[in-house]
Amino acid sequence: MNFSDIFKSSFIENIASVSMLDMAIAMALAFLIGIFIFFVYKKTFSGVMYSSSFGVTLVALTMITTLVILAVTSNVVLSLGMVGALSIVRFRTAIKEPLDIAFLFWAIAVGIVLAAGMIPLAVIGSIVIGVVLLVFVNRKSHFNPYLIVINCDSHASEENAKNYLKDKVNKCTVKSKTAQSGSVELTLEIRLKDDNTDFINELSAMNGINSAVLVSYNGDYMG
């Protein structure tokens, strides 16, 4: 076979370029690992609105990538054409959660590795990645920042609330303040000393405090 023979292609010859057994094994493993990726995504999701369609997309993306790479590795001409075809594709869907990008790359990488025949790398690598994500993403830490929204009736009540919080938390920083006639609303960023949040009940029961709300802070707050 010389260099020119590489670029000679026949439709009939391409039918047997990838064996049925190879296709069956690759697609079955892509489906199983895609289900595993979907499971890890579901267990580690920490956003506001869970999207089941994105989870299904991870399974489909793993299988589609495997299918494409199987075709590319079996035909040089097709691989060149695939590069040109995919170069004009543009995706406009916004990725809302940074961790979603990792899952997308994970699904694509598994598809590529499986189609290349590196089955142990795809299986063992996916297990390791899944365990790491399950351990670190689901890890709850009291060092994570929280926001407290306090509604009080006077400046004295505001100072009492801030002094009380300084004794109960490691850090207390004012993020915003809204003052109206007979009402003051404070938004404070805090770091908890431990996982105990009972101090919010005591804070809301203080004289002059109308309400106290504790919410998780993911870093998107603009103050």
C-alpha cells in the first residue's frame, strides 16, 4: 500500500472497516460509563435547578463521541472531512455551573478513549474521577461562606446584632445595608465556627430584630 492508496475509498469497503463486535463492545461500554457519569452528576449536583435533560445529554454525548471516533479512526479521508464539518458547528447553550464543563469534557474524553480501544483507561479513569467528585463535591464544610439577612427596627438593634454575631462566628462582614424609616436591613457575610446554626434562632428572638435569614453563599453575590 502506497501513500495514494490511503486516500482511495470505496463505500462497499467502508462497510467492514469497523467490525460488528468492536462496535457492540464500544457502544455498550460507552452507554454504561455514560450512565455512571449521569449518576455522579446527579449525586454531586449543587445548583439551584436540577436539569434531567443535561444528565441524559451526558449519556448521549459519550455514545456519540464514541461513534464519531470509531468512524474517524477507521478512515483517513473521513477524519479529514470530519475536521472540516465540525469546524463550522457552533454551540450557543450557556453553561451555568462551572462543574458542568468538567462533566462535558469527561463524557467526551471517555468516548474518545473508548473508541481508541483503551478500555482499561476509560473504565479505571472514570471510576477514579467519579470517586474524586463524589468525595470533594459533596463535602460539606462550615468554612463555606454564608449570608445573613437581618431586619431590625433601629441602629441600636443593628449594633447588638453585629456584636452578637462577632462572638458566634469566625468572620462577619457587612455586604449591604438598607435604611428606611423605622427599619434597617443588613446583609452580612459570615464564616461559621462549626456546623451549628442555632444562633440564628437566638438572633431572631433578640429585642428589635424582626427577622433573621441564613442562606448559603456561592460567590455570585454582587455587593
